[in-house]
Amino acid sequence: MRRLRRTSNIVGDRGKRPESAILAVVPLSLMIDATALFRENEILLTGANGFVGKVTLGLLLDRFPEFRHLHILMRAKRGYTPRERFERDVLTAPCLKPIVGRVRPEVLRDRLTMHAGDIAEPLCGLSPESVAALRGRVTLIINIAGLVEFTPPVDESFKSNVDGAESVIALARELKARLVHVSTCFVCGESDGLVEEDEPIPGFYPRRKGPEDQSFRAESEIRFMRERIRAVYEEAAARPRQDEKETRQKLTDLGVQRAAQWGWVNTYTYSKSLGEQLIATAPGLEWSIVRPAIVEAALEFPFPGWVEGGRTAAPLVMMAMAGLRHWPVRADAPMEVVPVDQVASAILTAAALLLAGKGPRVFHLGTADRNPIPLGAIVRWMREDYCKLKKRPKWLMPGVRILTPAQAKARGRALVRRVNGLHMAAAGLRHAAHKANLPVAKPLARVASSLRMIGIQLNIREQALELYQPFTHDNRFIFESDNIRTANAMLTAEDRTRLPWTPERIDWKKYWSENEVQGIRKWVEAEATRGHTFKI
């Protein structure tokens, strides 16, 4: 995508443009009544059981209680009907419980319909009866489903993000429905500056030299990769001794290598870009693509600090709260993050504009073009939070040290070697004490076990830092997000209150400490670290 090199000062100056300046250029004839549009149209939602999906569902239920009808795609699970699974796995989520309590029971009963399906299957796995029931009713599909893992086996990424895109396209055509597809800003791949929203999607790859560069064709790339995936499985079948773990590793390496060859930072962004290109080239399809940056804890809705899952900055926060102070980050680069409730607002805004037949094709949901948050500040704030957690004065604690990735890796390897050496020594002493029937055998066994666990945790930490390196050091991402500002200004005053887009107003220091860190400690760390993960 085209990139313009701009300093953070220039970006900050752009952020001073008042909201009234945007509102002033939107004629009344272009104003969109989202409330009326949701009251008049039936919507099919995928991915309702995910982090973003739950908040989007909750926002629709809470802010637009007169919506006409919402159809929700749910994967079938043995022993449960789609509705039973929805009520068990979705409506009971902490972020939805307070909302469900405010919604009239007849709304949940009569205006929410669950359908068994899977986006990776033809026509999203819907039965012929379900497709027939939806035909002539559903006018919009909001596709939030997808695999968000950075480096999975490439066949898994393709199944969700490429096959899934093909399936949703086919279903939208079958139903004659419009499509809002949720992707990611990071389909841009490698970047060092402003990433614009108007980069042509078909034929895109991160190292494209311009419109005349026709080196990349999504259909050819998908066909090539499917052949490579098939070859890996055929090779595994011909070698009985090759276990499943080895096959998965080959498929993981294949995805990482192919993504890097074209300039994408991981398999996830590579597969999401391919899915986008299928949508952008689908004849007769009316679509919008919503691209969030890294989605983080809620700013306000359903309540401050709600966060779920580990695909946010949660691993970095947990490492900081475990005492990490040596960080391989680009201190002056912004961290492109966006609160989940702002993302949900933007998805419904894009949906309203698409239903009205207005608005742009692509919406970046970034914050750094108006209100950048430097990585150096983030790691310092987290160190302050760690000191508060330990109830120690900041001046008594060693401060943050910024390292290069090479320095961080060398330091990490040395630490792992020392811990492994201590583990081997403790294990050897335990063995000798056990043979000699000495009472210190049991304490030594506990020490050896603890050292082994610490070694495992150190390896996990090093892997996590390497996984996030494209976002924290190797690139400088600033996503132009003009389209969502303009779209938000096109809503009625009442709907702008219901669907706020206000990242320029975020006090990042307050948000990071009170929403992000506290939210992750409450909602993510309790599960992720109960088994010692990141406790270093």
C-alpha cells in the first residue's frame, strides 16, 4: 500500500482538526439514519462468539433495540442446537450479561435466529432449508469470523480466511445481500509511515512497485498454495513415520516463508489480504471492508476494560506485569491499537452506509494518524504499573531498557542457557540424593521442577517477543483513518451518540493503565497465567 513518510509531529498536527470541520462538509442530503436502516433490514452476522463479534452484537442489541431481525451463524456442536450453544457460549459472556438483562425477552426470542454453519464450508455450511429461509430476507452480511492466529499451519489460515471469504461471497450472491467484511489494517505488510486507504486491492502485495506491477494475482497465488498444501499432506501419507506434529510444522513454515516472500509480516495478514482480493474482484457484489488495527480493551462499552483472548497486546502486558523491563521496541514508533467498542461502532457505521448505498469501500480503524501512542511511552507506563503492583517506589526499581532485537535475543538465549544449566545441576543433585536416600532429594526435586518451568516460560517469552516484533520494532505503522471519520459525520446526531468514533479524545496513559492493563489482568491473565504462562 502506498506509504508517505511523515513525522509524528505532522501526524499530531493533523489530529487538531476539529470534528465540527468534518461535520460542516457533510450535506444534509447525505445524512444516514442508521436506526431506520437497522429497523428495515435483516442482517446475518458471523463470528458472534469472538471478541469483536460479541461487542458488535451487544452494541446492536443495546443501542438499536428496534432492529428488525438478526440471523447468527453458529458452528454446530454435538448435543446442542445452535440456539442452545448461542445462549450457553455467547449470551453468558461477561460483556453481554448486563446487556441481555436490559433487553426485552421477546426480542431475544423472536428477533434473533441462530443457524448451524461454518464459513469455511460452501455457502457457509448452511442447510438448503436455511438458505431458502434467508433468501429474500437478509439484505446484509457482516462477516467477522476468521482465524486471528499469527503463524498457524497455513492450511488452517486458508480454511478460515480464504475459503471463508469465498464462501461468504457465494452466500451473499445467493441471497443478493451486501457484505461488510472485517479484515485487518496489517494487510499492508511491511511499512514505514502512513498507509493510505485508497490503495487498489486487486493485485496488491506489500512490495508492489506501483499500478503497473502485475506480479501478483490472488487467484494464482491461492491455487499455487493449495497445491503446495496438498503436496505436504501427500508426502506425509507416503511416509508413515512422519507424525502429525512434523506435518503441522511444515505447513506453518510454508505459510511464514510464503508471506515473507511477498512482504507480509505473518501468515495471518497474508491470508486476510488474499480474502480481501477475492471480495474486491467478485462481480456484482456490493461490499465494504473494515480494517481494524490491533483491537484492545473496551474504552466504555460494554464497560471499561473488557477484553478477551490473547490476540491483543495481552502477552506484552502480562510480560510487563511479570517484571520484564528489557524491551526490543522502536521507542518513537506509534503502537497502532484501537479499543474494541470503537471497532464495533465502526462496523455498524460501515453497515449502515452500505445499506444506504453510500460510503467508501475501505475503512481503516487506526488511532495513530490523529492520536499516536509511542511504544516507548507504553513500556514506561507498564513499568510504572508493575511498580504499583509490587507496591514499591518507582525510584527503587530498575527502569526500562530499550534493546535492539539482536541484543534482546542474545540476552534471552544467555538467560535460557543459565536456567537450563541450573536445572540440569539441580536434577543431577536430586538424582544423587535420591540414590543416597538423603532427605534433600524432595526439596531438590521441587527446585529442579521450578527451574524447568522457568526455562519453558523463558522460551515462551522469547517466542512472543519475536512474534510481535513486526508490530513493535521492524515497522512503523500509521493508518490513515479518514473514511471512518467522514462516515461517522454522515450519521444523524442521535446515531453518532450511539456509534461513537472518538479515538482522538483518548487519554492514552489513563486508558493503558486503567482499561488495558487492568482489563487484561482481570479478564485474560486469570486464565492465561494460572498455569504459569509468562510468570517470569
